[in-house]
Amino acid sequence: MTSTRPLGNVLISGGSAGLGAAVAAAVREHGGRPIVLDLRVDPDAVDAYAVDVSDTRATEELVARIASELGGLDAVVTAAGVDRPAPFGALPGAEWERIVAVNLLGTAAVVRGALPALEAAHGRVVTIASSLALRALGDATAYCASKFAVLGFSRSLAAESKGRLGVTTVIPAGMDTRFFDGRDEQYKPGPDAKLIDPAEVAAAIVFALERPRGVELRELVVCPEEEPSWP
């Protein structure tokens, strides 16, 4: 039976809350060292760094510095994400572009900053897409555009880097987190909504991270059995 791969140093963007925090907890539980990036972090936390991933150059520089200080990285998980549902014409351009900047450009910046360390370790990239990378909804143009693009970015990166590092895209349906807080009521999940426990998604991510070299899980969809986005 093939043995699992030790997790080592795992950098997690958006790691202070929601799915990112669940991933950090799961990595720690499985013997790895989670390194958290987020817009706001506990100043007393070890291995936690404040950064706005939409500031892409600053993100690249920080990730590269962390990798150098820690003596390398074994994996990154790009869990930072934002949304603000609204009709396209009603959402100011700056807010529309920030959603794309965090979800897509921030993903690329984290990976770019980590890439030399990951290639040196034959490590793994886990990107977080969404069920809205598989289907489109109205009032979600920025989010859909960014998550469709994360999926395309990840597939292209996997094709480009095969043999040098692993690339997995995790595609979760709606999760039971605070992601929906602050929305207008019409955009919040209803009382009968079936939301995934983020710990289940984190478990899938850790499973992907632990695959031995040469075994690839390219895409993982985690959803309720009634999820309309798949297949």
C-alpha cells in the first residue's frame, strides 16, 4: 500500500476564517505546519501574516520571504475569496474588480511567490474554485468570472508544471461559514439551504495534499448529493 506524503509547511491564504481556518486546523491535526495569510490575523498567532492578496506584488514578496525564512514550502492552499452579489450594472467597477483581484489575481500571486520553493520540494498547489466555476448565476458576474478563471488557471498550471509539482483544484458548493454574512437578505442562503461543513472540504484538501509523488487528484468537487451544479 502506498504511503501518504508528510504535509510539511503548508501556506494557506484566507487562513484565519471559514474554509481557510478549517484547512489550517486539519493540516495541524495531520502533523503539518499551517502558515496563515489573511487580511487580518491574530497578532499573537505564530506563523500568521497580514496581507491583502489583491496587492499582488506585496503578496508575492511576502510569500517568497516566508518560504526563505522557513527553509521552504511543501504546499499552498489558496482559500482567500470574497463576493458581493449584485446586478452587473449596479455594482461599482471598483468593487467588481476587487472581487476578481482577490479571487483570481490573489490566487496567482500566492502561487507565483511560492513557485520556486514548491518546485524545489516537488510540492503541491491546491486552488479553491467554486460550484460557480461550473455554472453561472445572475447577479454574480464578478464571482463567476473569477472562479471560472481560477479553474482555467489551475488547469493550465497543471499542464505547464507536470512532473515538477502537483496541482489540485477543489470545487466546493456553498459552505456553512460566515461568507454569506453582510449580504442583502435576497442573497443569503434560505433556511432549507444545504450547506457543506467546511471541515469536510478541508478533509478533502488534506487528502489531496497527502498523496505521494506521482499521484494526482486534479479536481475534487465537494457538494451535497442534491447539488445542481454537478454533473
